[in-house]
Amino acid sequence: MFQVAIYGKGGIGKSTISANVSYSLAKMGKKVVQIGCDPKHDSTRLLLGGKVQSTVLDYLRRTPKERRNLGDVVLPGSGGVDCIEAGGPEPGVGCAGRGILTMFDFLDGEGLNDGGYDYKLYDVLGDVVCGGFAVPLRKGYADAVYIVTSGEFMSLYAANNILKGLLNYDDGVPRVGGIVLNRRGMENEFEYVKNFADGVGLPIVACIPRDPLFADAESRGVTLSEAHHGSEADLAIKKIAEDIVAKSKDPSSLHRPRPLSDDAMDRVAKGVPLKNSKGWVIKGSSTQSRTTGR
């Protein structure tokens, strides 16, 4: 089983992308489970016909330990994707990150990994400062991490923090799949994100167009891949699924986390190129030779 964590700043569209990627993997004949790790618990909605799924945390609160069963929190979704939602505490009460830890303990104890899955996708809020949201970064969970961003600086700032979290966890082991650009329609958006991507040494795996077809699919409670098969956006989603399959077959193609310094991020914010005329990557006040290796 190959485990993938899809991270991104809140509101960046990672849940929509995760659901569509899971569906695309399933249509490729893969057995997939998607686990929503956002307290909003809407990660799997498009896979369940628009239905908001009951969460693991709610289930654990109301179900005595001796009556708990893994099957009660796993719902079959579109394409055969199994769906799980962590959930969270009531607003203003408790810690959502601790809820994720509780969910992982339950799923591990109930044998989720014995379900014969080819791929497990975690849809995770990018607040890696919180230990709970950082759990899927651990080597025992995510084999690969994909970061969803846009051309907004705060989404790139969150992406850089995710890379810092990975570096802190395993000292630079290659586990980054790449960056997914979810376009917001900003001027020179691709170039802005490419400057950051080049600085951290990561590929932009796919560029998701800003397309009203997403809103149409969401209003119908289905994935875009179901509602608008073959569209430009659908083909972009499939690139992510294909990249995940390729990296599961060849993990050596994964990349090391190389976050930028605060000074370099300031250059990104100002739109200043991180490369000088010699093609070196500028990180903060120092320069570092850019290599082709990962």
C-alpha cells in the first residue's frame, strides 16, 4: 500500500482535489481509501453524492468501546473509494489536532491497513505547527506528500512550512511528490509559483485551471471527473493520479524537502527571482548550487 498525504492551506481546494484524485485512481483499477483529516469533515462529500459523512470522533463519543467496529466509520463512495472522516471538537472546545491522533489510534487498532488497499490518501489541513495535523507527515503514514498551493503568498508560506515540518521529522528523506498549482486567476500566477518551486527544488506536477465546471460538479455533489470527464480540469487531475502511481512504483523519484529561508521567502513575496544569472538558487543571504539530483 502506498500512502499519500495531500497538504495545503485552508481554503486552497485540497479537499476537492483529493476527492477527484481518489476517484481517478479508483477508475484506474486501484483500491483506494480517502481519510479526511480536516475538522470541517467535508473531504469525502463529493465521493458520497454530496452527503456529509459522520465522523470517527463522533462515533467514538457515542459508541461504547466493546461495540466499536471499523466498518461503522467507512462508507463506500464513487468508483468504489472507501471514505473516512476524522471530524473535530465543537467550535471553541478542544483541540482538532488531538482528534486526529485519536482517529489514527482507532484506525490502526481496528486493522484498516489490512483492507487490501493499493492507495491511502490523507486530506490534511496545512497547519503543521500543530502536532495532530503533522501526524500524516510521519514516515509510518505518508510515503509521499503533495502540496496544493496557489499564487497567493500565504499559500506558498504554508507550503514552505510543510516542507520545514517534513525536514524536522526525518532529516530530509525524499518523500515529497511535488506541488499542485490550483489556479486563482492571478496575473503571472504560474511564474510566481514556479519561482518558489524552483527555489525548493520541486516540480509543479499539475496546474488545475480556474474552471466553473468545478462549481457545477460540486452543486451536483459529484467529482468533476464524473460530471465533466475529459475536460481540461479532469485531465489535470489525472496527471496527479498518474504521478502518484509512477512514484509508488519508483519511490526514488521522490524529492527531498528543501524549505526556503525567511529571507528567500521575502524575495518570493516580492516577486524577485531566486535564480541569479548563473542559474544558482539564492536562499536567504547565501547561494547554493542547484543540482539536478533529488
